[in-house]
Amino acid sequence: MRMPTIWNQNKDVRPITSLFDDFLKNACCQPGEDERMMAMDVVEKKDQFQIKANLPGIRKSDVKVYVDGNDFVIEAQRRKEEKQENETTYRAERYQGNYRRVFSIPETWDVSNINANFKNGVLHINIPKKDAEPEKEITVS
């Protein structure tokens, strides 16, 4: 006779990768209550880092990129569209509000030479790497 079980293996067990994904999502870069994170790619190349952030429907004037202490910040705002008097909205699913991402600046970033441009709803940021300082031997006396 088979004993009944209260544990449904297919329903109650999440793959371990899902647990790691949840941890990584919550470990850093969490937006505030009234903010969302934009989708982005961060790529390291030989001499620079490249960030591409998707910001469709956002105007260039509503995008800010800046350094705040040891943080590199990307902010954007999708403004609420004005509703016309003679229209009825049946469904409004597009997010309207603030987007924000914050990165801790690693020592390898040359923050004085960052450049950014915004084209076709994609923010492109190039962050040059600092030249590696040569190893310095210290004489022990």
C-alpha cells in the first residue's frame, strides 16, 4: 500500500537555478517602490566596459547618467501621457514612471572618460578601463 504524501515533487520543488536567480535579483540593484529596473547588458572588452540599456518610449531629455560618490547611476522617466477629453482608455498596461539602476564603481573604471549616447530607445554607455599601474617593489630597510 502506498502512503499518501503532502509533498508534490512537481509542484513544490523549484530548480536550484531559480533560487540563485531570485537571490541575485534581490542582492543588488533593487529599485525603490516607485521605480523599475530597465533591461540592460553589461559587456567587458579588452579596453572598456559597455552598457546597453533598453529604454523604449523614453525621451533623451528624460535620461540621466551620473556618478554619485562610489556609485554609477542610470535614471530614466517615462512620463504619463496626457489623456484627451474625448477618449476612453480600456486597457493601460505600459509602465509610466521612474527607472533606476545603481552600480558600485570598480577600481578599473576610468570615470572621468565615460561617454553615453541615446539612439532608438537604447542607451549606450562606454566606460574605459584605467591603465593598469605597474607593479611597484618596495625596498625593505
